[in-house]
Amino acid sequence: MEKMKVAMYYNNNDVRIEEQSVPNISDDELLIKVIASGICGSDVMEWYRLKKAPLVLGHEISGDIVKVGKNVKEFKEGDRVFVTHHVPCKTCKFCQEGQHTLCDMLHSTKFYPGGFAQYLRVPEINVDRGTFILPDEVSYDDGTFIEPLACVVRGFRIIDFKPNKTVLVLGSGMAGLLNIKLARAYGARRIFATDIDPYRLKLAKEMGADVVINAKENISEKVKKFNDGCLADFVILCAGVPVAVNQAIDSVEPGGTILWFAMTPPGVKVPIHFFDVWNKQIKMFSTYAGVEEDINGAIELLRSKKIVVADMISHKLPMRDVSKGFKLVADAKKSMKVIIEPNK
């Protein structure tokens, strides 16, 4: 039986190159050769990953179809594709109400074994509603951004973002930078961004933020100083730290909107300025993942070059250096988008 290399995750400092058999597929499945696979910030959340370890991670993938089940008609060998690991049932009450990311099935579906493998098997349901052709204008590297960008597209969709508004992004990691880029693409009037790391603040400025603020400063005062005395119309929390929760509440304009994009670990309690939430009549939303509508939107943004992501790629590494890639992302210092190329 043909063998392939996989990156088996034990913890952030222990990611091993191991061998597995290349997956067999059924008549309703696809086999994908993984060309590029991005390391997501969630891949290095040990509080989330360790309880499931050891396992093969990776869900930001692009690749080529190398084998097609005989019942699959929509795709052919050689197609360049993006595949999403999470897909909804489309029939439960949440799906019927347009809240697909609350669907139980969405939280349980996946491809096998994971994106940090040379090949992966796409189950029938993911073939049906989770496999997307990459347009010629979208590179394999671009394809690794489709999943995280779809998450951002969904966030802007549910908060009903409008152009010519001011936006404050708290936290300038990968998610924060994508939120900055989308706010710019959607016509934000002024964009503010925060972080505690000078490298990330520099990137935020390069990616489209008009004003960058060290998160240890008085953020609300800084926003007012550069925003005609007003706070931000939209505040997007991309830093899962308790202090940022009240920074969001303090920095949003009365009648404005907060989007909880990032989260703290479970069990963390955050005392909030609840009077301000009530008094300012703040609208608050939380978001998780993205679904077909958002994925198609992300692909079109990349195809049309309304969002360009090549400047976010800090490292491209072969499979043998996957452990280095995980350490780079976990350390969150001089790196941004880290892409693994499993077949190199």
C-alpha cells in the first residue's frame, strides 16, 4: 500500500513527521494532493488541541484532485480545488434559520487525515458542499486564505457592515489583518488597529490601517483624537484576552457595533462595563467559521484582487520543517502567514 508523510501533532513543540497509508476513497469521494496548507492560529491553541492529540491538523488547504470516485460527476482529475473541513447539514433548525455555523454537523465534519499530509480523502458530504474550484487567478497560496477570509466575510455580513464608517480592530494577528483588509475593501472611512507588538503594528499599517495604537495606551482617547472626537462605529475584537473586551466596549461609538471575532479559553470570566453596554445602546455579535456563501465571497475577493494576500505570507516551508512552522505561529513574533508545502 502506498505510503505518505503526515505531520502528527502532539503539542506545539512536538510535531513529528510520520508515515501513513495514502487514503483509499469510496465511489462518492475524492483524493486530493495537498499543495499548500496554512497553519491557523487555532492550530496552536493547546487548550483546544491537546485533548485531541495526537492528530493531523490543517484545514486551510489547496491542492489538486488526483482520484475521483466513479459516482462523482462535478469534479475531475486535475482540478485545482479548495476544500473546507466543516460543512452544515442544511436541514436542522439552525441551518433553516441561516445560522449554519451553529449546526451540530458542521462541528463534526472533517476531511481525513488533515491538511498537513501529502494526500487527503474528501468524504461524500464535503464533496457535495465543501469542495470549490480555484479560479485561474487564485494561486495555491491564495487558496490557503480562503477559509480564514471566509470567516471574516461572515463577520462583516452578520454585523451588516456599511461603507464610510470607522473601524477599530483590536489585535493585529492574521485574523486582525484580514479584517483590516476587508474593511478597506468594503470602503471603511478610517481604520484603527491595535496590538502590543511593534512588528504587528507595522504590518497593520502596511495592510491598510490608517492609525495604529499600542494596546497598552488609552485606545478610546487615541481613536477620538484621530476621529473628529468620535469613537469607532464598528469594533472587531481579534485578540482573545480579557482586557480587550472592555477596550472594545470603551472604544465603540454610542449606537455602534462590536463583533466578538476572537475568544478567550473556555471558563474565563470577564467582568464588563455593563452600564456602558446598556447606556451606549451597543449592538454586539459573535461569529464563528464561514459557510458556502462566505467561501464563495472570499474566493471572489481573491479572484478579483479586491483583496491581495501575498504580502501576508511570511514563511513557506517544506514538510520536513513543519515543526519550525508551528513554533513560529505559536511564538507569534516575526511571522504572519506560515504555509506548509506537504509534497516538498
